[in-house]
Amino acid sequence: MSALPIIFGAPALLFGLLALPIIWWLLRLTPPRPRTEVFPPLRILARVLKKEETPSKSPWWLTALRLLIAALIVIALAQPVMNPREIRISDGGPLVIVMDNGWSTTGDWQDRQSVASELIDDAEAQNLPVSIVFTAEQAHDATLDTPARARERLQAIAPRPLHGDHSAAIAAILTALQDTQIGTLAALSSGLSADKAGSAWESLVTKAPRDILLFDNDTTQLIALASASNEANGFSVVAERRDDDHAETHFVTANDAQGRPIANGQLSFEAGATTGTALFSVPFELRNEFASISIDGVANAGARYLLDESARRRRVGLLSAEPLDLSQPLLSPLYYLTRALDPFADLMVPENEELSGAIRELVEQRPSVIVMADIGTVPEDVEETLTGWINRGGLLLRFAGPRLAGGDSGDPFVPVDLRRGERALGGALSWSEPQPLAAFSESGAFAGMSRPDDVTVNRQVLAEPSPDLGARTWASLADGTPLVTSRTFGDGRIVLFHVTAEATWSNLPISGHFVEMLRRSILLSRSSVGQQGVTDEVVLPPYRLLSASGSVTTPSGAVQPLKILSGTLPPVSFDNPPGLYGTESGFVALNLMAQGDTLVPFALPAYSGPLTQSEYVRSSSVDLAPYLLTTAMLLLLADTLIVLFMAGAFSRLSLRRAQSATGALLVAATLAVTLTSDKASAADEKPGDADILASLDRTHLAYVITGDRRTDGTSLQGLNGMTRFLTYRTSLEPGEPVGVDIETDPLALYSMLYWPITVNAEPPSREAISRVDAFMKNGGTVLFDTRDALAGLGQAGVVSPETARLRAILAELDVPALEPVPQDHVLTKAFYILNEFPGRYRGSPLWVEALMDAETAGNRPARGGDGVSSIIITGNDLAGAWAIDENNIPVYPTVPPDPVQREHAYRSGVNIMMYMLTGNYKADQVHVPALLERLGQ
């Protein structure tokens, strides 16, 4: 039942309004209570003589007020709703929600959650089960569940910097609901779909759900940066968009490694095109500082493109038939090449004097470019090596000379067929004059450069005429003969200057255009050709990650190392999200969009049943029942006050009595406070005493609150798992884990503090460090966990950010000398017999306080304070290995996945707890004979 923008959930109750006339009839027969006045007897007698004037009915306005109260209650019970939602689910089966949570849902995620929550509320109102599955999660659970459980899963999900996997999500639904008729299928789309997801949606639609709800923001323009390259004429950026109906322009920004903007450009899309380009026309030196490209005003993972060394300086190897002669440097090609390339390339000169050995030496160093100055014929024994290097993306840059002119015409390492010998221009025996340069080709690497007027060529090697000679020519002389030619060779390229690299054949090497021509040629190469030739697997740890909102963050515990095989980057996944993998000294960028990826618009297959399409708009419906009931209660209170007033409850005498009673109460309260003030002072209670007393009843595992939500959640789950393991395997039954703020909370209540080191947290203050230092000196133990066992990958000298933060903390503490746990240490036998202490990772040693002197190191006698180390340090992420969810299922996998390693991690935690709680009792048992000998027994 509805009227205008209001509907009623229980319209039948509105028939209760028909009882208002009966209520009015009853109210008008009930007069208000007569007033009672206390006066002297004579005045009472005088009133008795008068005619009694008791009202026969209630005042009309009081009757109207009571009728209004009754009407408000009846209308409220009918559950009125203003601006009701137009979209409703079917009651003929369960509600199935397919919800995108990929990178493109970041901007309006709250609206998407609100729409999904309203659908779950409808299912709860109709007592229907709910199946909700998210497309960008590692596991797709489509099991039917209660609406309350589905709402909990919805609140726990956040957007991921990944592409949604519609096929896997729908496959999970089809498996979980094989024989179940779907009531309502709600597709909460991001506007994008995978290339092969259409068949999966067809399979789901063929199950014939009773109703389909499709949510999508058609007005949202989705853009993602697809590639970026440092080209000859600038830094080029390519982007993809979902729609192609109109032309548009966006501003893009290039940022340095610290996130500061250093260049701006415009990203333009033409009408009818889904691909747009932007060009940063800035100096080469500034382009080498680019660390990322971002689209202004767009906050998602697709709007930021990370850069690595592939966009920076190239490594160039130099080969020349004539070595550099220091006595006559101007006659050596290496002199001119070194001067021209040094500002923008890292140069390498082989030490091997033989040409075959020199080529092998350069290829092994994986340069981007190899420059050959007047190398006539490449030895046969290295032809295959050089060919493979060029095929993998290398750039071979050759210069002509007498040796090349006299070489074989079938040289495979030249871009065009050459005539034998060279052409001389000018001189006493020549009819021709030295030739200037013609305008540069618009299709070559030198496009846009001005023609040099002062450069002339008096000798060159000529190319044989061919149909494709013009297409391979980048620069030519005024008479049309080629000066620079090029052709692709596999994934690489070969470039030939038809003159020498020194100034004997032309004055080009001493002009400024020579430097620019070399620079543009070098920029066509890849930054490193080595990865393409590697057949072994390369494993890189996560260094920096890209969040769904497009910001660069530190890695979390769930990210796995990146495996690169044969130089090919794998696609982004839940284990390897977009980001930088490696270390600070060298890393590889894994971006959301791979080469050739496009944005495919989402399209639902044809469906003959009811189909409702809507945008993500938060519901503006308002439940009027609470407001109506509140108004009725206020009016009922007003009615009560009116009746009391009419009954004389607020007469002057009553007021005096109330004032007297209030004064008596104030006096009594004052006396009570005065009498009990001494007792209250004697009790000396302070805020927080109740919490302290509650913490003393049992042993509690405690962790330091860092402020990082993910880290603190892992610590809580890890200590929960350790608490359950201790309760199950030992006689110790700890209480619930406690999070401790080292700035304010009392630390003396706990025997151990687990402190995970994270670079996201604010550094502790000096006061907090002093409190921790006092805690350690008074017998407490702090277990520091840097969780960076994979950061160094075995490389010497690599210091992770977490280790650097730990060193800064320890620098302000009075920390004793440390050593890795010896094999005969008490920790190795406190409960279990252990020879290592792994966590989620293994390989990082467990550091404890070293013995005071070497003389007693062999016997390890008992020391003061039960010999318990006040500090323990590990990098194996113990809490990550201990962490379990509410179903006792491990939250994070071990690296490598190994259940035995997780069991040993729990045993390591048991040994650490027993060691901290009981001290060196194990050492005493081991050295019982020595103790008896000392006592003279």
C-alpha cells in the first residue's frame, strides 16, 4: 500500500484509525480530576453554600491531543517509509550477489557496499539465504549463508589492485548452487569484464533466476595507464579507456622516487578511440628521474604506472678496430664516441683484445647497446652469440670505415646491402663536391631535428638500391644517398652510420647533432637485455606495493615473492599485486596493465526474465515509525503534565513543599559527601585500577600496538593462536592476548612483549623508550620481530627498512651484547628439543643476550635473574605463522608452504614462553653434577 513517496510495511494496521471516534466518545465522558484546596474551616463552609460546578466533560483541545496520540501510534505500527526503494528482490529463492572489488571500484566503494547491504537487508526481512562472492579475491566462496554472515563478509572486504576474475567467481556459484533455484541474481559490476567471462555469465544466466538486478555506473569513465617508454623525442605514455564515444583530455603527472611531481603532460583520447597517448617533452636527464606516472584526479591502481630501470640510462658497450691512442686521441673513434655517449649512458670497454673474446665479454654483461666502430667482419664463432643478443632486444650500432667498406657484401649485421668499397666526394681526382645533409626523415628516430647546415660528408659507404631502402633510411645526404640506415632484427635493431665515428670521413662527429643522433638511437634500446636471455628462474621479494587507491605502500605479510622466468613478468595476481619487486638497489616494476591489455566493457547476456538496471545510488528512504513513536511519547508526556496541572499538583503550596524537599535532599547530600570524603581519600582509588586487577588473575601474552591496522591484527591473531596452542599442549592456560600502548599502559603486568617492527608506524617517543628500558631492566623480555627474513635474499650488506627502524630503536636502549642462540642454550630445550626457531619464514637466526665472558661460555652456569635474556630478536615473522582465524584455520601461508614448519614455529613460541616464565631451570638440571660437586656432595 503506498501514497505518494510513502509506503506502509503493515497497512492493515491503519484500520485502527477507525477506533478514533470510540476513543473520542470515551474521553469526553471522563472529566478531569477535581482540585483539592486546603483552606481555613470558615472558607470551606463558605464554599459549601455554593452550587457544585464539576465539569461534565474534558476540554475539546485535550480530547484532540489524545486522539492525535492514538493516531500517531496506529500509523507508526503500520511501518510507514518515506521515499521507499524501488528495487526489491524476489522471494522465490536465495539471493546471489556477484560483486566486483577490483581496482576500478575504489572511487565509489562506499556506495557499492551500501547497495549490497540493502539487498542483504531485504533478504533478511524475507528470511532468505544469501550467497555473496567477490571477483578479486584469492578464494571464491559461494556457499549459501545467513544474511548476518554475508553482511560480516561484506564489511570485511576492500577493493583490491587487481582485475576481477568473473569466470572463477561464477564457477564457484555454479558449483555451490547446482540444484538450487536462484531467486534474485544481483550483479554489482565495476563496468569491466574479462576477455573470456562472457561464456561464464551465459552459464549462470541459463540457470534461469527469477529476477536479475544489474548495477553499474555508466557515467563513470574508466581509464588505465597501459605502458610507458622513454623514446627519442620524449617520454611516451599510452592509456586505455572503456568507452570511445567522445574525445577527452586528462592531465598526467610524472613523479620522482619521493613522490614529488616533476613534469606534467596531457593525455588525449580521440573520438572513437579507446587508446590515448601523452608525451612528456622534457630533457633526457629529467626523464631519467621519473619513478611513476599518474593521472590527475583519479585515485585507483589503474591510474598509476610504476617505472623501473627500463626507463632510465642504458648500458653501452664500445668496440673499435683501433684502440684509443692517448698520444693522438683525435684519430680514435672511441674518443668521439666516449665524449658523445658519456652524459646519458653507462659505457663499457672490454678488456679482451681479441674481437671474439671482446664480443662475448660485452654480451655477458648484458648491455642495451653495442657500438662497433669500423668492425669489418664479425668472427664466425661469435655470430650466434651476437645474433641471439640482438634477437632478445639488443641494439647494434655500427659505424663505417675502411674495414667495413672492404668486407663481404653478405654481412648479416648491417641493415642494408652495401656496395664493396667507399665513395669519395671531393678531392683532386673527384668530380663531385662534399655533400651536406638533407632534411631528416619524418618516420625515423631523428624526426623533428633541424637539418645541420655546417655538416658535410666527403666519404661514405653506399647501399645497394632496393624497394625498402627509403623505409630503412633515417638520414641521407643532399644527393639522396643514405647516411644512417636501420632495420629491426628479431626483438632488437641494427643501426648503421655510413661514415666513420671520427672526423676523417665527415665533420659530423665534431658537431652537436652527432650527440643528439646518438642519444636518440640509444633511447630506442631496452634498458637491459639480460633478463630476456635468462632461462633460470629469478625470485624477487616485494619491495613496494601499489594499493587499490593508487598509493605506494610497504608490503604486507600475504604477498609472495615474484618469480620471473626467461625475463617474462607474470600477470598480477593476489599473491603478486602491482608494485616494485626487489630491493632498494634494484627492482622490477609489475604494473596492473600488461602489454596488450584492454578495458573490456561489461555486458550481460540476453535474458528473457525480469531485468532491472540501476546505478550505485545510496537509498534515501526514511523509516518514519521511530519519529512518530517519539512524537507520540512527547505528546503523552505533555498530556500527563496537563492533567497534573489541572489537578492542582503545581499549586503554590505544592511548589513550596517541593522546594522544601529539594532543600532537604541537598543538605543530606552535602552531609553525606562530607562524612564520606575521608573514607574516599583513604581508599586512594585511581582510574584503571579495575583493569589492572583484572589483568593479574592470569598470565596474558601481550603485543605492542604499532598503529598499523594490518600489523596489529596479525599480532592479535598470532598471539591468539599461540595462547590456544599453549593451553592445548602445556599446563599453562594464558588469558586473552592484550594489546599494549607503550606510551601510556603499565608494562609491569606482563612478562613478555611481542613487538613487530613496521616502518608505517610512528617512531616511539623518548618517554616510551625509557618505559621499555625500565621494563627490560626489571625482568621483562621484549621479543622484536622485523619480519624481513626474505628482504635481503642472501645478499650481503642489504638492510631492510624494518631492520633500520629496529636499529634506531635499539640505539636509545641500554641493550647488552647479543649472539645467535647457541646449540646448548636453554631456549633449545625449554620444552621441545629444537635446533632452529622458524616462523612464517625460516633462515633468520634468533638473537639473545650473549654470555658475560668467554670463560664460562662452555659450561653456561646459572646467572642472576634466572639467566633470562631481556631482549630477543628474530626476522622470521612468528606472529604470521601463529595467526589463526575464528575457525582455527591459519591466516597466512608459510614460505615455503610446509605444515611442519608451522608446527616448529608453534614449538618455538612454546620454548620462548617457558624460557621467559621459568628461567634457567633446564640449565640447572643439565648441570646437576657440577652443582653437587660445588656443594661438596
